[in-house]
Amino acid sequence: QLLEDGKMDFAAMAREIIADPDFPKKAKEGRAGEIRPCIRCLDCLTGLHKTDSFSCSVNPCAGHELTLSWIKESEVSKRVVVVGGGIAGMNAAVTAAGRGHEVILLEEAPELGGILKFTEKDELKVDLRRLKNHFIHEVNRLLIEVKLNTRATKEMVEKYHADAVIVAAGSRPLLPPIEGLNEHVVHVLQYYHNEHNTGETVIIIGGGLAGCETAVELGRKGKKVILIEQRSELASDANWMQKEGMKVPFQECGIEVHTDTSCRQVCPGKVRAVTNEGIEKWFEGDEIIYALGMKEKSEVYEELKDTAPDVIAVGDGKKARQIRAAIWESYFAVIDLG
């Protein structure tokens, strides 16, 4: 629009062109929904510090264009059943449909989006929200057969006589054996979905990336946040640039951080924790949120593993990880079908 209005003569892009090299063409042709957005995860930049080439979380072909140039539309159309409508499932379905396969996507929830549905409730997650909406747009554009509110049982999947089943069943909250944890706490995803009032002081158990980002979101809402993490560093699952960037809002929001501290007991409005030196501490808050990781729904793959010649688990359905694994695994799982 800026170009059209004559407000600038030239536009240059960097990361967005890595995420989708066809961005200019799609934009010029009015196909904005087809543009795969950069999520600003910075894996392209941090990857350069580890290897001789960059890569991209949302574009598995970035940096490997020559190696993967042989990939064309499949010569044989297969029937592919995709179980799960999160990022991994939608990417598998879109990739398969784009290669000429017949695709049926089964999702037990009433809408697509998987774990990223929480981005609708977090104003800081505009990039991930855009990615979720992009995949939903692509599923609709490619006229993929989608069955919502449908749990994929072995009997149901067998009726499709599929050539391949891709299991992207997602994950569930990991619940360590901490006394009172399942009685007096709210999981980080429940916090976003329930939209309830958290009170003025919030204790977050778990200082991984999810816990830290929730702490920032609450801190910017004016809440007093107490963050408890058993490791010596916060966000150990994040790259170093994300960690550096997180220091600023942590300071601005005055988030109280306790590393090297393990939660041992949860009571109504209270958490008992012990430091690595053996010092016991009690923390009080109006609400307690836990973000202690996720665990794959492995039972879905176990139930479906004999329903087709090829049954492949991808994304969180294989092992709970981040967006990169979900997109890369689902993409190459489809490519490997031929």
C-alpha cells in the first residue's frame, strides 16, 4: 500500500523473505492469506552462530533450496488421514494437498488451531496468531476435508483405507508428583482460555519459555508476579537472543525471580519451595499457575499404528517441543510418502 500510495520507492525484506520467498508475488496478486509469516523466533540468526548456513522454523526449505529442489508434486496420489488440527497437523494436510494427495483431517476440538488457540488471548503473540490463521486459511483454500468434533479411533480411521496416517495428536500438561499440584493450580493454557481474574499477586511455577512469557504478559497487566524455577537459568528452552530480549520486560515489570528453587508443595494460595542449599521458602499469591512442560499424547499413535501401511507421529504427537519441530517433521513426513 505504501508503494502504491507513492510514500516510498523501494521495500527491502530480510527474515520475511526467508519465511516465504514468494511474499512479494503473493502480495502483488492480493493473496495475503497465503503468505507464510515470519514468527520472529530468531532461529535463522542464532542458527548462523552454530552452523555454516541459516534455517527457518516455518520454512524447512530455507537454506536448503538446492538440496531440496527435486521435490515436485507427487506422481501418485495417495489417501492421507491427518489426526490433529494443530500446527503440525495443518501443515501436514496442506503439504499433502499441495502435492496432489487426497487429505482428510480429523480434529476432536470444535475448531482448528491446536495449542496455538491461546494466542487469541495474548496480545504479545501476534506473530504466532498470524501463523495459526495462515494455516487455517490454507486448509480452507485447498478445500481439505475437515471433520471437527471428531475423535480419531482405530475403527474410524480404518474405514478410510488410507495409504498413510499422520498422527499430530499434540500434547498435554506434564504433571510432576508435587503435593497439591493438581488441586490448587491452573495450567498456563487454562489461564489463557478461561480469561478469569487472577488477582493482584500471581505465582508461576516453572521458568521455561512458557512460564517466562506468561510472567511478562501478566506483569504488563500490572500484576505482581513471582516466578519459581528449579534450574539456575530462566527459559533454558529459548535461544540466547530471546533470553536477552526478555530481560527488558522482566525488569520493567518488576518480576520476582527465584531460580535454583524447587516447588515441593502447593496449598490454597501458598507454595512451599526449597532452594538448592536446602533453605525452605513459602510464597503467597492470589493465584498459582504452573508451566512445567508438556507430554506427548503417545496413546493416540499406539492406537492407530496399524491402521495404514505408513503411520507417522509428528510434532508434539511424537515429542513435545516447539514450532520448528512441528513444521519440519510434518513437512518431511509428507515428502517421504513420495
